Amino acid sequence: MVLEQYKYTKFIQVRIRTYICLQMKSILEYKFFIYQLTRVSVLARFKKTRLGLFWMLLSPVLTVVVWVILHNAGIFNPGDTGLAYPAYVLFSSTLWIFFFEAYKSVSESVTYHSKILLSHPIPYGTVVLERIGFHLMNFIVPLLVNIPVILLYGGKLGWTSLLFPLALIPLLLMGVSLGMFVAVLKVVAVDFSNAMDEIIKVVKYLTPIVYATHADLGFLSQIVKWNPLTYLLGFPRDLMLCQGWDLFLPFLYVTFLVVILFFLAWRFYSISSPLLVERLFGN
Amino acid sequence: MERNNKINIRVKNISKKFCRDIRNNLWYSFQDVLKKQIGISIRSNRLRPKEFWALKNITFDIYGGEVTAIIGMNGSGKTTLTRIMSDIFQADQGEVIIADKLKITPIFALSAGLRPLFTGRENIFIKGAAYGMDKNTLENKINDIISFSEIGDFIDTPVGSYSSGMRSRLSYSIAVATHPDIFIIDEALAVGDSIFRTKCFEHIQNMIQDENKSVIYVTNHIDKVLRIAQRLLVLDKGELVKDTRDITEGLLFYVNHCFKGQSLERKNKLLDLVNQWGSDE
């Protein structure tokens, strides 16, 4: 029999749009794999430690301790936070960690799963979704801890609090988008990815986490105003704490930009990812 | 190497280049990523400084109903070739054409994907999922996998406590459960006990009784090629230097051609092994 009598699939370059669609389709076929990887990552984290969940709470609690000390010492005036300062800082820090960990987890997706990518022809999107799933599972416990703390410090929750999870999606997308760009750069341009890590650490101080959104910060106020994270983080926080809809409009504008950024990042990641595996040897 | 059986894979003028220097490699990768983003093709037949051809203009067909062994010294390009055939690496030149709806299962490093903190049973689901199997399929096959692997009661013990042979047995059994049409085995049977290896070879021989199925066996062990292959491809420095169904002749060529500069004693030992097997046959 000859070759032409059969239908054949070619492993050659196809149009970019077709390629991205094929990637999306094959990701759906691997949904059980994504579930398994996520489950394994979450469970593995706690298998070797006796303190388990404690480590997830440590970072926000330490942030609270440091800033409460600075605040009580009169070194720092956070402005009107609308809630007792410790609860405000704890909650805001949790939201920052939600963003930062989404970025960090996704940025490590390729290097973290390098062995499996080198030995199985799995779609690259699966490892991004696993990292998102892992991150969301990790976030649930610190978030739940925040609720009694807010109530303990006299904060109130209302019907807008129910919208809080929805309002978090753009913040997640922002972290994931930056993470997808950096996941590629981490393999092929390490300097860029290191620079990005450092920039994000600096941006933390330009985002209203330890101070109120409208705090008077002198010349920094303008930078805070132009920082998209001010709204991506501030609006969900306001919803949760029933502090009004002041940030809604800028939040909507920024969300629109984040959605565009996400599609650009997905495209960048999908097109670049097949080049990454063979470079993993050099890393 | 024409044959009457169905062609399952056609490898056509495949070339692949790598870079010897890490800094250059990263810089070229960065350039390639940017080029791909703006739609410029990165498939080129020109080498940049410090690049070399890991594979050069490889062409052959893989037919159903036979085991094709790919043999070559370390660094000859065997694994790169099978990674391209498995769609893990992309070729710089040429194309791989796979018969439609055929399932390819490649096994490279057998332990890759196994999680040491989890039991053998849990790992069946983890690694099975990496091969694209869903929950129901794995639940239906789990007893067959456990039975084939001969792990016994250790199946509920963390894989971290397994010997390398046990890990290989478990991994191989999971790969077998995918029931592939094209089974690519890259040095995967180099470990494990001889009884299990024999069982694997028998399984491979049974598999190719079906004329639609192919096995590609990558190794640099002459005895294993003699044992299971019906066809031999010899790779040397990224080039296909021999394609034959006369396994003894192919191996004699391999030893004479690829072992230039090696010690005469080692070369003669290998030639004796091939000749002895040839006369036994």
C-alpha cells in the first residue's frame, strides 16, 4: 500500500491562529491531566511538612506585624483606611499575594514541569492551567482566615462582599498574563525575567496595600494613581469591605486593558512555547 | 527500504540544529521567539556561530508490523530524532507525516512524570493522564497495569521507596496500557530485571503481529537490536548512514563505521557478538 491512500497529519508549521485553536482544543482533551497535576502539586506541598497551612499564612501575618509596628511608632501615616489598620493590612497583603503568586506560579510553569514536557507531547497550556489551579487552591485558606479577622476588628461585610470573587478575576488575569510572558523569558532571556521579578517587588510599594487608596503620598500619589494594580486590587477590597463604588469606573477601564493583555500573553506563550523545550537543557 | 505494509510515519528531509554555547543558545532562542511573534519563519538551513547539525537531512518511512531499531553512538541524534517524531521538538527543516488518527506513545526517561511522594496506584493516574488517558479509562485499566508491572503489594507504597527496576516496570506498564499504534521506546528497557525485559520484548513482538502497529526502538545496545528488530537504521553524527533489514549486516556496518578510533579489543568483541548471533540465526 502506498502513503497517499491514507489521511495523514503533518507536523509542520501552520497558521498562527490555527495553531492557537489547536492548542486550546488539545488542552480540553487533557483536562484530567490538569486535575491530576494540580492535585499532586497541592498535596505534595503538605506531604513533607508538619506545619502545613501555617506557611501559607506566614507571609501576610509577617507583613501585618511589620507595618503595625511602623504605624504605632508614628513613622508612617497610612491615611484613612476605613478599617482597623491590622485587618486592613492583612486583607490587602492577602490580595497582593494573590496577584504575586499567580504571576510567580505561572512564570515557573515551563521550568517547573520541564521533565514532563521533555518526555510527553502535552499541550503547554496544561501546565499554565495547573499552576493557576494550584495557586487558587493555595489562596482559599488565607482568604478564609481574613473574614473572621475583618469582623473581629469591627469591619462589616454586606451584599457587595458576594461580588468580591468576581472582581478578583481581572487581578488574577493580570498576574497570569505577566506570568506567561515571563515563563517564556525565564527560558530564553533570564535577565528580562529577573528584571521583571524586581520591578514587581517595587510595584508592591506603589500599590495601596499598607496605605489607603487616597492617602497623601506626595509625588508618589501620581504614580499610585496611574498604577493599574491600584484599581485591580482596590476595587475588590472596597467591595469586600463595603467601602463604596468609587473605583468602579477606573476598574472597568483597567479590566478591559487586562483582557487584551491576557490574549496577547496567551498568543505569545502559545507561539513561543514549542521553542522552549529544547532550550531547557541549557537551563 | 520499500515494503508492502502500510506506512505509519514518513520522515522527510528532517534537519535539526543545536548550539554548543549556552549564551549563544539563549540569544538565538530569544531572536527566534521574537521572529515567531511577528510571523517570520525560523526554519533555516544556515548555521549561526557555534551551532551544529544534530540531525541532517534524515529521510525514511516507518512501516506497520515491524520493529525498527535506531542505533548510534551517544550524541548521534537518536533521541532528537524520536523527539521530533513525537512532536516534542520542532524540526528546523523537513517534516514528519503521521498516518491520521494513529496514537503515538513515546517513552523517553521512564521515571519522568513519576512523583516519589505518591503511591504507585496514584502514579498510575498521574502518568496515565500525561499520556492523555482519562479517569474512566485508567480505572478500567488499573488492574491490568498493576498485573503487567508485577509490583504486587508495593502498589500502595510511595514510589520514592521503589528500586529503579520497579519504577521502570510501573512506567512501562502505564505506557503499554495506552495501546499505541506507534510505540517509541528510547533506551527505556536498559534498566529493570532480565525477566521483565524478556516480558517486554515478548509484548513488543506480539504488538507487531498487528500489521498496523509499529515499534521504534532506540538504543546503542547491539544485543537488544539483535533480539527484537526487523529493520535497522544507523545514525552517525546526525546522519542516517545505513537503512537495512539485514540486521547482522547493519550491525557489522555500525561497528565498523561508528567505532573508528575506539579500542580494537572493544570493536572485535562487538563484531564477535554480531557474527555469533548471525551464525546462530
